[in-house]
Amino acid sequence: MLRAVLTAESPLAETMLASLSPETERQPPRTRISLSCSEGVLTAVFEAADATAMRAALNSYLGCMKITEDVARITGD
């Protein structure tokens, strides 16, 4: 099993956690993902059965994080 830990320091860490948490309820096939946030740092732990599943999960979550930052920038939050 492959494992990756992604940490993102951001003033939007809590917002990212709130937006990504529903995604963890419906885990992608062949993956397990857990999220936590502390003091402005979002930590995402990815475990995947193979490289394809890992790539898909990372791309999905990174995309959602980018959208959160883009919306905050556009709205001035």
C-alpha cells in the first residue's frame, strides 16, 4: 500500500478542511483518506492500493484545495 502525507499551511486551512471533509465520507475506490487541521495547517493522509488510485486521490483533493483558494481570492476573503 502506498502512503502520502500532504501538509498545507494556509489561512484557509479550516475552510479547506470543511470543504474537503464531506469527500472523506465517500472514499474513492482503493484509497483511504483522513484529514486534520491544527493552527492553520491542513494535513491530509492518503493511502492507496496502487499508483493510479494515489494519483487520482491527490489530484482530486489538490484541485478542491485550489478551488477554495481561488474562491477566497475572487471574493476577497
